[in-house]
Amino acid sequence: MHRRETGATKQKIVVTGCLFQRYGKELSSLLPEVDLFLGLDEIPNIDSHLKELIDRNAPLSDSIPLSQSPKFIPDFDHPRLKLTPPHFSYLKIAEGCNHPCTFCIIPKIRGRYRSRSIDSVLKEASIMVERGTKEIILVSQDTTFYGIDQSTQKVSLLVDLLSGLEAIPGDFWIRLLYTHPAHWTEALIEKFSSSKKIAKYIDIPIQHISDPVLGRMQRKTSEAYLRELLYEIRKKVKDAAIRTTLIVGFPGESEEDYQKLCDFICEFKFDRLGVFPYSPEEGTKAEKMSDHIAEKVKKRRAKKIMELQKEIVREKNRVIIGKRLKVLIDRPGLARSQWDAPEVDPLIHVPLSLLPGQFAEVNIVDFKDYDLIAQ
């Protein structure tokens, strides 16, 4: 800040994204030193706003209105700065969310769901592959909702998008993250089952299994539905790793609700699992609910679930010993299989001689906790 005040540089402070989209003018009054605030809809125009800011050499924040219902779609005409290693890339296929989950503020900040066109996604994916990408990771707030907002029949276009991605020449994986269980279809299950390029990795956050909790969360799913879907996926998508995310300690979660969740985890044996103690988010319905759970109880419940999961993973890892796997080398000595997403899942320890950014075949010889050891 001292360098800015003395005029030693032309540095400016710009704030954009979810923080300003959520708090608007309240934030600008709290941070008077910021030269420019931009809402989500102004991201396509950020270059012209920055030029005006620099040329004028005075704050612009008061002159740029904040759209309360964002409509910006991050398409190929507005590429994002790539921060991942060259061999894997995140590809955002949509923005916003239509779900009314009571614990989540995203729909109020990011707006309603809006899909990119299939052509736009395929164009960006093709360039990724041409530049050496070995793994394309599809992301949005809900990837299984893709295209429903564009379809006259209100059906997902995700299978069509996946077919287009599969047709791109090259040796690469396609990974899907954040698939809401409410929008899975038979066609999507078949696509996972038959595809040679889609990683057999099912990321399907169920959040809970008890109907009373799912009801208060407004998840549009039920225990019966989740059971049927998960077992059907496991049956039809051979050798798939099914990952889920859970919330424990949600307002009103009884010991009976929690025990039902623990029992289901031990019964179904997810291949990958993450759990979060519920944290109230300002402005959500859940924040205003009664019967909030004590912090120590939430942490105890989350810890126990991870202890259960650790034993489940050990059982599964014992079965993998002796198998030969195709892996993607992330960095010297460390790799991932198709069953592991970057930064959230276990790693495979491999010989240092294997080159990062390339596929390799390895033999699994041992494991340590969650990680595998290969030769």
C-alpha cells in the first residue's frame, strides 16, 4: 500500500468474483482502498474496465453497476488462466445452479444454471488435447444438469457432450466431477459403462442417506432413490470407483440419522469418501433452522466416519495388490489412476524414472493407508 500511496508504481487493487457479487456495496464501503469492484457479469469486459481505470487513474467502482442475477457464461471466448500442470485441465461446462439446497448460498451468488454450448466446450477441449492435456476434468456446480436449461424437452445433454469429447482424437481421460444424484439417467450410466475414454470415476455427492436430513437439506432425493441408483451404477459400470461427499451435524440430525449414515457407509463401502462437519452459511435457510448441533458433536461424528472409511479403503487396497494399472504421472514419484481425481484422492507412489505428464503401466505391490505403492 505504501508504494501505491507514494506513486512509485501504477498498481491498482481490483476485486471481483463471488465476494463482491454477494456483498456488493457493503464490501465497497468496508474496503475504500479498492480501485475497482466487478461483478460476475463484468468479467467479459474486464480488459476495457482495467484500461479505463489505468487511463483515468482514479477509482471506478461507483460507476459500474452490479447485476443481481448474473448471466455470464465462461465460454471459450473468455478463457481462464491455466493454473494446473500441462497434463491435466479443468473444463467448466456451465455456471450457476438451480438447486434449492438449504445449506448452500451458490445459487444466490452465481445465478441460475446456464450451460455452455456443446460446440464451445468441444472447441476448448480440442485445443487442450492439441497442447498435450492427458486428462480433461469437467466441472460445474452440477455437471449432470448440463443442457437441461437449453433443451426444449428439459433433458440433460451431458451424454451428447461426452460423445463429442470421446470423438476428439488422442489418448486422454475424461473425468466428471460434481454429479448431482437427482439427474443421473440410464443413458449416462451406459455411457460410463461403454466408454474407453471416460474415467470410471463416479463423483456423486449424496450428502446424507437419512430421509429426515435429506428433506431438511432439500436435496430432491431419498434413501430409497439413492440406494437404487448407487447399486445400479456399481452393477453396470464395472471396475468403477464411486466417490461421495457427506455433511454430518446438519441441524436436527439425530443420533438415529447419524447411525443410519454410518451403517450405510459400512454396507455400501464407497471407494472414495469425504465428510464435512456442517458449517452454517450466512443467508441460507439452514442457518436459520433450529436444533443446531454442538461443534464437538459434529467433529466427533465426522472423525468416526473417516475412521470407518479408512478401514474400508484398506480392505479395497489389499485386493488391488498384484494388479497392473494405467496411471498418469503427476510429478516425479507420484501418479494417479483413473480412480483418483487431483488434489482430493489418494496417490500412487511410482519409480522416479517415470516422466511427469505421461501415462504409464505399473504393478501395485503394496499400500500405506490410502496410498498405493507401485513398481
